[in-house]
Amino acid sequence: MEYVDSMSSTTTDEDGFNTPTHTSVFDGPSGLEASDFPQMMSSGEPPSEGSSYIILDPETGLVIALRSGMLCLVSRYNEGDGRIQWRCVRHPDRWYGFRNEASNTFIGHNDHRKFIAGANVHDDWEHFWVEHHRDGGHILLVKRAQWFRVWFEPMKIGGNDDTQLVTTSAPEEGTAWRFIRVDSEI
């Protein structure tokens, strides 16, 4: 795996300490399996507003992608492909959202406990709460409501042959996603 070595360009502050002039960005080879760079899978940092991420399930090696306008999971991908890159945004109410870099649509959920990516705005159906998982990674939770009752359900891999993104009423079944940052914060 290659990394851009930005540490070779430094400036020196008044105390004599070298300081890098810019940040480093992952510049890995294209078309690899997720398991080809396991050190990236151990990242425990939560998503940050303004940054783009590949959202990876380290147990299966699958990443969340958009293919022909449909939200899906893929195992082989090109790191530079915008269909697997999700820009993290924050709603004024502090909810997270994830907008696809290629289509500008948001990951959201529907009434059938499934996830889609068709909305062009970050509205209630596209709101996520991000929670740290005790074993590493982060759980993506959506708010559900019925009459006066409100609860959260985690996103997980499930559905037909474990090929879909669905919600579950069992909190312990949520997928512990890894957020692999693919750009610098803006």
C-alpha cells in the first residue's frame, strides 16, 4: 500500500520543532479487496462533518455503495470511485447524514425497514445517530416513531442472503461500521 509522504515538507516554528506543511491522504492502489489493507479497517474514529468516507463492514469486507441508483454492498471496488464515497454532513439539529459523492443523494430508510439512497435533501428519513461500538467501529442508528413512542434502530447487513441494508429492533445486532476517510477535512 502506498501513502503520500507529506512529512517530507516541513516548516520550523520558533521553538525549533518541525511541522508538516500539509496533511497526508490515503492514496492506495485501486481495485483491491477491503481485506488488502487491514490497518485501515481498525480505524476507530467517528465520521466528521465535511469529510468523505468509505463505509466498511470489517467482518464481511463489504462497503456501502450506489450502483445504478440503488444502495448496495460491494466487496470489490476502486477507492477513487465516488459511488462508494459518502460525504458526512450535519443537520442543524445535529443529526448526521451521508451524501453520495457521485449522485449527491443521501442514505435514508423507508417504511419497510430497508435503506435507500434517493433523497436530494438531508431530511428526517436521512438522519442518523452515530454511536461507538464497544468492540470498535460505530453503529449507525435511525430514529423510528409511532404515535408518542420514539426509539432507535441500528443499521445492519441482512435481508435476502445478507445482501441488503436493513434496520433491526435488536440493538446488539447492528453492524459495527468502520469509516475510512478518503479526503482531508474541509
